[in-house]
Amino acid sequence: MSCREILGFDVDGDGSQDAGTFFSLSGEFLEAARVLQARPRGRIGYSSAIYYLLGHSAELLLKAFLYKHGRTIKALKTDGHDLQKLAFLARGADLPETVKLEQTLRLSATYRDKDLEYRTRKGKRFPALSLLTEEIGKLQSAVFDKL
């Protein structure tokens, strides 16, 4: 049995991606980040995996919002993993200013440049995990209200 058969859709996609699927998957990444945060940290005091999961959750939430507001799957793929661009587009699509994205934007360059997936020796600055997690949780609620 191939992956395609297990997943139930073809490699190019079957058109089943929509705001709901983006939203649902974003919740899985957010929950995984929360589970890891509850565990003891490694030697270096932060976890790239947690930041990656939170960044990916934010990306999918913003894409869910944008898709619901008319952006195509093709355009969202072109937008890539740039949280700053996605946040800008979401604001333009009327994501309320009350939904804060300060912590998400602090993570944006590191997430976009894949520095969370491939460890480097260059210095990085990260938002506080608790603040970032809280912010993404509020983003999740706001996006849910708009779906």
C-alpha cells in the first residue's frame, strides 16, 4: 500500500485542502507544541522542535484565514512559509488588530529561513515560549470565529 492510498488523496492534491483542513492541522501542531512544553527541556534550554511546531501552527492558521477570505491554494503555496508576509496579507483581509501577532513576527525570520529545521551556530533570538503559545492560541480562536 502506498502513502497515497493511506492518505486518501493523490500527490498533486485532490482539491480537499480548504480553510477547515488548514485549521484542523494547525491545531495538531499547536497541541504537539503544548505537550512538548510540559516535558523537561534539553541541555540548551530551548527546543527548536517546539518553536517549529508553533511557527507551523501559526502559518496554517494564517493560511486558513486567507483561504477563507479568497486566497487560492496556488497563491498560498507561493506565499511559502513567510509568517511576516502571511500576517501582512491577513491584516489586509481584515484580521482584527485586536489579534496580536508580535511574538509570531519575532519568530518569522528564523522560521522562514528554516533555522529551526537545520541547526546552525549563528545566534538567534526567540520570543518567550509562553507568550508565543498564548498568542497562537488566541490567533486560533480568532480564526475559528471567522471560519
